[in-house]
Amino acid sequence: MSLYRFSSPATFYALAGRMAPWFAGAAAILAAIGLWTGLVVAPTDFQQGEAYRIIFIHVASAWMSMFIYLVMAFWSIVALSFNTRLSAMLAQALAPTGAWMTFIALWTGSLWGRPTWGTYWAWDARMTSELILLFLYFGVIALRNAIDDARRADRACGVLTIVGAVNIPIIYYSVQWWNTLHQGASVSPTGSKMNTIMLTGMLVMAVAAWLYAIAVALWRVRAIILERERGSAWIEELPGMVRA
Amino acid sequence: MSTVAATALNEPDHGVFSAIRWAVAHDLRVALRSRAELAVQLLFYVIVVSLFPLASSPDRALLAALGPGVLWVAALLASLLALPRLFASDFADGTLEQVAMSPYPLPALVGGKALAHWLTTGLPVVVLAPILGLQYALDADVLKVVVLALLIGTPILSLLGGIGAALTLGARGGGGLLALLILPLYVPVLIFGAGAADAFRAGLSVSPNMSLLGAALLVALVGAPFAMAAAVRIAID
Amino acid sequence: MLEAIDITARRGTAVLFNRLRLRVEPGRALLVTGRNGSGKTTLLRVLAGLTQPDDGAVTLNGSATGAMRAHIAFAGHAAALKDELTVEENLRALAELGGETVTHDALSSALGTVDLAGQRELPARTLSAGQRRRVTLARLALLPRALWLLDEPATALDTTGIGVLAELVTQRLRAGGIVVAATHQPLEWPPDRADSLALS
């Protein structure tokens, strides 16, 4: 049994339908554990009081925002190299989730900033980088919508995603570079030794976010497959399909 | 000897340098025939830079702090304004097809187009910057830093912008879509470029900024032509 | 020899051609006919390597056409003329883009063949549609390639122009070249050297 079997949209459609609920369920369970750890069990922070608890969502979404983009870039490279449809559809399915994660990271980061620094927004390296990342996602989604032909859109978005991926190391390392350029960096949550319970809560939430992203991407790619493969015989055979 | 020479003469040179030379010569010739259009773009740059002191207070310290940033943002906008010109008319009149069918390497041809774009858009901005910078009460040393940063940065804008221009050929949304695609790529250039002047004014070394800009230019020089070529082939498919 | 093996092209959900095979020997021409929208232009662009087929491959003398650009001249719908440049500058630029070094005499000869010697110094924006098409013919005269791909070459040409086109094509065929043309009008090419392919 070759793995190539799954590169056909029809086969993957069925596989994704079976896998997605498991990922969603696991994500829900882990999220419950993570949130309980973070909101109930973890102790009050010495400096920041209760407000710090938002990092349990913030850090998970920020990590995912960058990770999803890298996965998108990976599938784009595969799609452009092997001219496969499914890899391009997977990249297409990931973009909205990545954008959401970035938005949540920015939103929660902003909410955290208010009690911590006294302002909702500061043009520091991290926030600016996340904003750039959000625009990268918007750009890929906008380009997809602006090109009518699906295959052309696949290739153009693939090139754009890969070019944008060059930005990711810049975004990641700008945090360090900013410290050398502007002394007096803002609070770093991963710097100082962290309470074990807090760390555990954060990691659990990160994994939960990852599983959630996989589940949502699988569901979304099913919708994309249906839309792009419409007219194919195997779709007509699906249970619940109404023949036009 | 004559056979070798004859072979050398008959063997067409499809090399990178000839390709760049063809593209620069062709695009410059076309651009210089519509001098009015070029002048309008430069005028736009001048106007944008001159608007800010009018809109904010004439406080010298404030202007000096704003100056480098404004010069950079205006350079960005001027580059964006000129980007559709890079591929759109070639796409419409069939030249881009011929470029893609040329035996010359496509990355070299589009790289040459980006170079021509910089010569008509970026280089004039660099030349005008010191004169316009006087409006912002910037002293000579700061201006030198700004000009050097622009000199390294504006080619990056032309190269990265060319990728966006090629990707949006035949897509709906025009200039707005192009701006959305390019902005995330431009912003780091803007931050490090304008930041050089800020660092200088704060008494810090400018070499981290300049090194990063230089590195970005190298990456753009090596990578952007291939990305542009890929985008062009996708657009004419 | 030009060979297309099982090429398939779709536009959206419509299939333009499915597992099409063709072979054209040196010295022969192929006329591709069909209604508008039947895929003539797409076929030509697939042969040129501009458009990727959904399936199949095209080779010229054994190598993929994408790698054989030095041996192909493509004339699409648009004449690739810059309005701001003169006829001579346009012609020289296009010929050089194709990798040829053109002398002043070669340009004069080409322009004379298509009866545009008088318009040499004029900007291309002053040309009529027929004259623009004749510049394309002059370009072809400067590019003696193994394969000519022509998309509706007789558009806007008068009888003299069609005669010049036929003469250029005949010379190319006699020299061992291959000419493929998409057309919906009669071209007066030597019938003993031309085959026909109808797309539906």
C-alpha cells in the first residue's frame, strides 16, 4: 500500500473525514486541561497578578501562527515541485487558521499589554513582527481570491508563501536584534525560569492549539476538495449528495 | 584560428550579462521616451515629503525626528506607484510573452527589468533625498546615513516589488492587492533603513542596521529574480 | 521534428483537447483550424512551452520545447511593439531578444520584404493593425528558427501581406523548418507541404 494513494483528493477526502473528529476531540480535552491548569491551578504571578493568565492562550496562538505559516510554505514547495493539487489545497486550507491564530496572538497580546505596560499597543519587535505576519496571511488569502483560475492561484500563492517565508526567521530573530539595537527590551515570558505548573499549562495549550489547527484544516480541505473537484464522478456517489 | 573565431562569432551568447544589458537598455529607452510619466512619479515623492511639515508642527526637533521616517515612507510609496509599470504594459502588448520565449535566462531578463525600475525610480529618490531632507532640519551627517541606507534599501524595494508586480498580473484588485502583498516584505526594510538614522541620532552605531540592509540586498539580488521569473511564467501560462 | 505526446488541456471544467498526439516532420507545415474557443491558441502555447499542459509532453528534436527556445520563434496575438519606440528600434530589440545580432542591412532587408521601409523611423503607435502584423513578419524573417509557431498570422493582412507571409513560410519550409499556424482563414501555403488539424 503506497502513501501516494492519499495524494488523490477523493481518497484524502474520506481519510480527512475520519481523522478530523479525533483531532478535534483530543484538542478539546487538552484545551480543557490546559485552561484548567492555567486559570485555576497555576499560582498568581508575583509581578503581574492575575492578568498574566492570558499567556496561556497568547503563547500557544503565537507559536501556532508561525508554525502554520511554515507548514503552509512546506506544502507550497511540494505543490510547486510536484505539480500536485492536494498539497496546494492543504496550503489553501491552512491560511485562514493561521491568520486567526495570528489575530488571536495580537489581540491577547494587546490585552496583556494594557495592565502590564499601560498601553494596548507598543511598536516593539514582537508585536510588529506578528502584525507583519498577519499581513502575510492576508496577502496570500487575498491573492487566492483575486485569481480566478484555481491552478494559477495555487501556483501564485505558492510562490508568494515561499517568498514570505523568508520573513519568518527575520520575525523570529528580530526579537534578539531589537535588544541589541534598542536597549531595554520589554518583558520576556520565556526568559526567566518559570514556574513548572505555568510551563506545563502553556505547553498543553500549545499542543491543544496544534491539534485544533489540524482538525480545522482537515475539515476545511474537505470543503475545498468538494468545491474544486465538483463534477467528478466520485462526488456524485457520496452519501447525502443531491444530484443536480 | 579562423574556424575557432568563426565558431565563436556564430555561437550566440545567451548569457546572464547580455540578458541584463538587453532588459536595462530596452526598458530605459522606453521609459525615457515618456519622461513626463517619470517626472510625475518624482513629483509625487517630492510632494509627499513636503506635505508632512505642513501637516504637523514646524518644531525643529520634531521634524528632525520625523524626517528620516518620512523620507523612507515616501520612497516606499514612490516605488509602489511605479511598480505596475514594471510588467503590466509588457503583459498587455505581448512583450512579456516574447521575453518568456527568449533563449536568454528569464531570471536575468526580469532582474534587468528590476534594475531599470530602480534606475528610474529608486536612484532619483536617493539623489533627491538630501535636498528634501533640508526641510526637516536634518544635519549633514544624518543625511549621509539616510542617503546610504536609501541607496542600499531602494534596490531591495524594486526587487521585492517586482515579485509582487509579477504575481498580481491578470489578478483583480490592482494596486491595492499589490500593496497588500508587498507591504509585509517592505516593512522590515523600512524598519532597518529608517532605524539607521534613528540609531545615528541616538549616538549608537549604524553598522547593525547597515549590515542587515546589506544582507537583505544580497538575498534579494540572489532570490528575487528567480521568484519573479516563476511568477511571470505563472502569469502567462 | 516536433512531437506532442498525449497532451491534454483543460480550461476550467471544459476539456480543450484530450490525449492529443501529433508529429510534424522538418520541412512541413501544420495548420490548426477550429472555431473560436476550440483551443487553437492554447495548443500553440502548449507547443511553445508557454502554457503547461495538464498532461503529456511536447518535444522538438527530442528535447522539451521549454529547453529549446533558441530554436523557436513564437508569434502571438499581440505584436509585442512598444508604442514609444520606432519601428526599427522595436524590430531590433525583438530580434536581439531572440538572441540574434542584427546588422543595419539585415534590418533594411527585412523591412523591405514587408514594405515598411518608409515607416522605419516612425514610432510604432502610428502603425495600423495591418502594419503591426507586418512588423511581426519582418521579425520572423530575422529569426530563421527550426520551429515557427504562428497564432492567426493573417489577421489584418491584405492580399499582399498574405502573399508575403506565404513566401516567408515557403522559404522556411524549404530550409527544413517546421511551421505550425492556428488560423481560421485560408493561407495559400504550398499544399504539398501542409497538413491540417481540426480542433472541435
